[in-house]
Amino acid sequence: MTSCDGKLVAYERVSTARQGRSGLGLEAQRKAIQDYATEKNATILAQFTEVESGRRNERPELKKALQLARLTGATLVIAKLDRLSRNAAFLLTLRDSGVSFVAVDMPEANDLTVGIMALVAQQEREAISRRTKEALAAAKARGVKLGNPNGAAALRQAGEDGAALRATVSANADAFAESLAPVLEDVRGQGHVTLRAIVTEFNARGIRTRRGGRWHVSTVRNLLLRLEQAC
């Protein structure tokens, strides 16, 4: 539902702690919200900034923003609803809050619009999860060994006789990269083509690195280099 009675509560979101510290992505959101407030001659009572992964369902700052909006009768304003359109938890929380809201980039959005977007977001996440599992299962069926059974400690213990072991580790790394090739293709096909975008999408899908950690720009770059060398 959309309305504006002169009081606004601003809600912003960035995906990572690094973006939160640097302000990357926040400046544009705040400018859009401030421009909207100026246009409507409205007062921004407070700004709430969520810094977290898009995959997580917890929204502590959103809850605070909605609570303040309810208490003051203000309208919740969001700079970019399309930025959050893939997150069903956020959309459903917004729809069921009973608080008036407006999205600067999508001012025509209402409860029905948000409800439909939530259903689409949930279906998309389920499809992504299914494609990822199918790709990894297919790789495993081809005999690819996932994970990293031979780590740096084993190499150090091997000493001068570790040539064969290093070759095995390299082969395992190549196989792991190959197993992720279909997933990478799907991610790129969804429009995530930059290193940082691939990092975000891999982590959002719950895909782990060969060592079981989260992805970073460096690990994605290494993955791409290994796949290029394999061609």
C-alpha cells in the first residue's frame, strides 16, 4: 500500500559488511530517498540500514523500521524494491506488516504486487537450488571427487617426495573446478558476470569453496583461471 502523510521512515540494505563499512551502494539509495522526501515535502524520521546476506531471513533493522512506522503512522520508504525483489522473506514481511510503504523505483507497488513478487522469488530460489544440486550430482556421477582431501598439511609432510601428492592435489583442484563449471554457467546466464557478482551469487546459493569456506574475489578469480587453463 502506498501513501505519504509527511512522515517517512527510510530502510536501506547492503549485502556485505564491507559494503556497509565503505558506504558502497548506500549513497545512491539515500539520495533517491532524500530526493523523494524533498519532492513530497516529507520529513525522514529515521534511517535504518540492514547489512547482511540476501540469503538470510533475519531482518532486525527492517523490524525496527516497521515498528517505528507503526508507532508514528509514517510511511516506510525504500529506494529500490527491485534490489530486494528476489528475497521472499523480506517481501512477505513487508506485505504482512500493515504499514504503508513506497518504493522510489516502483511507486505503483502495492500489497498484491509484493505478494506476487514474493511467490516468484521463492520459485526462483528453489529453481536455483535444484539446478545447483543437479549440476553437482552430475559431476559426482562422472567420478569427480568433490572437496579437498589433500590439503597443505599433507603436502608439507610429504617433503621432497611430495611431487606425486602435489600432482594429485592439482588434479583434485581441476576436478573441483570442472564440477562447478555448470553452476558457473548458470550463474552467468542469470546475468551475474563480474567477479564480485559471482562471489555474491555463489555465497547466496550456499556453494562452498574447495576448502569448505565462503567465496571471495580471489577464489573466484582462481576458479576462472583454472577453468581457462583446462580448455
